Amino acid sequence: MITDKKILELEKKANDIRKSIIEMLVEAGSGHTAGPLGMADVFTLFYFHILKHDAKNPSWEDRDRFVLSNGHICPVLYATMAHAGYFPVEELKTLRKFGTRLQGHPHREYLPYVETSSGPLGLGLSQAVGMALADRMDKKDGERFIYCFTSDGEHDEGNTWEAIMLAGKNKLRNLIAVVDRNNIQIDGFTENIMPLEPLPEKYRAFNWHVIEVSGHDFRALDEAFVEAQSIYEKPTIIISHNIPGKGVKEFERDYKWHGKVPNKEEGKMALAELEKNSFRN
Amino acid sequence: MLNPKLKLNPKIFNADVEQMSIRKGFGQGLLLAGEIDKNVVALCADLVESTQMNIFTEKFPERFVEVGVAEQNLVTIASGMAAMGKVPFCSSYAMFSPGRNWEQIRTTIAYNDRPVKIIGSHTGISVGPDGGTHQALEDLALMRVMPNMEVFSPCDAIEAKKITLAIAKSGKPAYLRLAREKTPVITTEETPFEIGKAEIYWMPDIGMAQVGIIVTGDLMHRVLMIAKELETENIKIKVLNLATIKPIDVKIITELAKETKAIVTVEEHQVMGGMGSAVAEVLAQNFPVPVEFIGIQDKFGQSGTPEELVEHYGMGKNAIKEAVKKVLKRR
């Protein structure tokens, strides 16, 4: 069970990560805002409480594997990794600039701490399925988990469903996926662009264990991961209901913030709002 | 004469030369690679027997993943397995892999630099009766433009086996082009194969060659027959087997151009972007000489026997001979 003290600590950390996201996006001048802010709580809990990893020894053989499928939300990945000690927080300011390790979409040739390069949608889950299959072949599927974070929008991609089908067929118990169910994609709301509901029933039909949870409730999120780790016969999908742009009222729930970044003024306003949150904590 | 150093099949020009499909050579090679390295695994998209992967899967069923008719999944799952230390071989028809899943291969295998091996069977016009949808004529172009990717196109089953063994331990992404039909066995177990090194298969008995013919794939047998015939017409030929399209053997291609001052390229592939284009890139930068290109001229295929189709699309004996004579005049 996660303690109240730990939750407070994580809330503060998530707020710091959101501030870093705003700072790096303003500096970069391009990128995505809504997704990274919406997933900040999930990433914080994941890196600081769930994932088996070691920032000082990133290639540790027994680490869990984490595949970020929707690479465009990488500001939250980079910010979380920096706060977790993989590289200096200062380096976040190099996002998207020439010569940076922090490419516009993650590239493992530049940043070997990420397990896969990503960006083009619909490719992460099947790579995670491959990792889970390899661990099963090597009888290591009881020793670590393969995690994959996906977006709801990339469930439009056929490749995502090919992966879901194969994971269900092979009963990959060591595979835990999270979908960032924030209901927006570039052109609008997911249910207008290409309806995904009933998403839980679809996953169940493909023989997955399904958990629905608020992506901003640390206790519930923690319980969801613990439950997923306990399921023996099936892969698990955690449908994390997230508020896009979470933490900055002006950005929340507006799909227009999917693929654009705050200008300097908007950035100041957002940081001031997040600053108030940190005092509240 | 056949290059005596290479120990090619002495029965090449006999009517009873052994026939074996290039895809079968791959199947045998994969079994051997699997015996050598326990990390070699196989994935297939519902074409196990057709791509000759069954030779491996019967021996190592626990190292095989059947993904169903899902080529995008085929290669992305393979990339994930490679991330965990496996050496995955993925087979399908080339029209679907790398035809359908090119971006998946680019992002998850080439960009990630994962040692996944893409095996494209049923390439070239000689796929025959299945018709244009199933005849992969663009695969070499698709794969050779991809950074980190190595590209191979063997001339016979034995060379296919050797390439399979070589790419199993190369540590790099690779594309291996296979053909469906049984074709004459040109090489022997003793014939050398090394990644990136092309070999002269035919040379004049004495003196310099007047034309260099650069061949990839199973049209090699036809070209060797032509070289032998042209010898009687006093046209001296050197024939180069270019089994590694990438990394390309710049040295031997340039030497051949310096000697002959005239090159003909022969492949069962679109002329645009294929092996001939790769050769032209080398020559334009190092030693420009006239080049004639034998291959598919910006067209789709159709149903027919392999022989009918090779003739119809301008890769038959007469077409190649004419190209040789034409390039001789352009020297």
C-alpha cells in the first residue's frame, strides 16, 4: 500500500515535472503540451514507485522494460527521467535543438536510456509484445514486467490491434499496457474523429484484463498497477482516464493544445499557476 | 571461362544441372543458424512452408512465433525480441514485407539499429502465375534507401544458405531477397561468400574483357550461358555476381569499369532504384562509363510462366545480348 506521505511526495514531484514540461516547451518553441501535462501524474508514480530501474545503471539487465509508444509526449518522459536522475534537469532546455540528446521524438541512438525510438504511432505495443515473448522464451517472464504506454489516438492504427490480438492469443502475463485515455487527438475529440468506445469491452474481447482508473489519483493508480502485476493468465490494459493539459486550467480538455506549445506569456501564466499548486502542497 | 578460383558448379552448362529454389537455401541456412546460435528465432505471417521456414520450425518449435496475416506486427514484434537479445528472422512474401510494412521496418528496426532479418520471398517477375500483385519488383529499392540496412540478393540456393548464416551473426538489420522457382545451382559449398564482397564468376580465357555484366539474383545462370555464347562471337565478357547490394563493393565495380569501359546490369527488379541504379551511383562517382540496364522498365507484371514473363519484360537472352552489343558501340 502506498502511504499518504508518499502520495504527497509524488504530488509535489509531479508538479515539478509539469513545471519542467512548460519550461522546456516554451524554450523549444514547438512540440506537444496537452498529452505530457495529462500524463505527468502517471509518469511520476510509474518512475518513482512502480518501475524497476536504476538511473545510475540504466543498462541493468534485470530492469523492467518500458516502451513509450506515443513518442510525441516525450517532454513528460524526458522531464521525469531528468528528475529521476538520468541526466541533469538543465539539459531539458536542449529539447528539439541541434545536437541534443532530447530529440523531438525519442531516439535511442541519441538517448540510449530509452528502450526504443518512437514517434510514428501504433508501433510501441507490438515491440513490447516482442519483448514479452522473448522473456517468455527465456523463462524470464516471472522476473520482470514489460510496460508500454500508448495513446488513445493511436488505437486508430491497425498495427495496435494486431499487437493486442497477438498478446491475447499468447496470454502474455508479463505485459502491462497503459492507454492515455484523454479523449483528444490532433483534429479533435477521439469519439468524433474515430470512436474507440466501448474500449474496455474491445480489450476484453481480445482476452485482456482491463482496469479503468483516474490518471490523477495516485492511490487508485498504484492499486491498478499492483492489480495488473497480480494477473496471471492475461496481459493487462490500464485505461487511465486523463485530463489533457492537467494542471493548467487554460490548457485543460482543449484539443487545440494537443500539438502546440505555450508562447512566453502563456508559459509565464502556466508556471505561475503551477507555482501556486506547489505552495498548496 | 568460369572463374577457377571460385569452385563454381562444374555442371553449370549441362542440361542436367541440379535445380533448387533460392528460398529452400534460406530454409536450410536458417536451420543451421539456429543450431549455431540459440538466440536465433523465427517469425512468420502465415506463410511458413511457402517461405521454407518450416525446416527451422519443425526442429525449434519453441523458438517460432506465428503472427498470422499481419506483416506490420511481424516486424515490430521482431524488433522487440531483438531488443531482448534475440536474432529474429521474419519471413513473408516481399510484396507484403517489406512492401506493406516499410515504415515499421524503418522506425523500429533500421532507426533502432536492431539486428532483425527481413526475408522477402517470391520476388521478381518469375513469381509467375500469381500475377502482378504478388511479383515484388521494387523491394531492393525500398530497402537499399534505408540507413543501417544491409541488402542481399543471392544467385542460387547455396549462396542463399551462406548469406543466411552470415547475416545471423552480422549484428545488423538485413534484407534477404528470395525467389520462388527452382533454378540452377551455380555455386558450391566451397565458393566463397563474404558480406560486401562481389565476385567475378566468368572471365575471358586470355586478355581483357570488353564488357562487364553485373548480375544479381537467379538471372545469373542465363547470363553465364550468354557469356559462353558470346565467347564464340569473340566478345569477351566478365560477369560479376553482386549478391550484396548494400554495402556495395565499390572496388570491384570500379575495377571492372576501368577494364571494360562498358557495363550491363541485369536484375529481376525495376530498373529505377534497383541494383543497376546502385551500380550507376558507384560508377558516376568513381569511373563513369556507358551502362545499359536490363530489368523491369517502369511496369507492373502479369500472369504467365516465368520464362514467358522474363522474355516479355525484356530480360530474355536476346535482350541481354542486344544490350551487350549496344553498350559495346557506346564505349
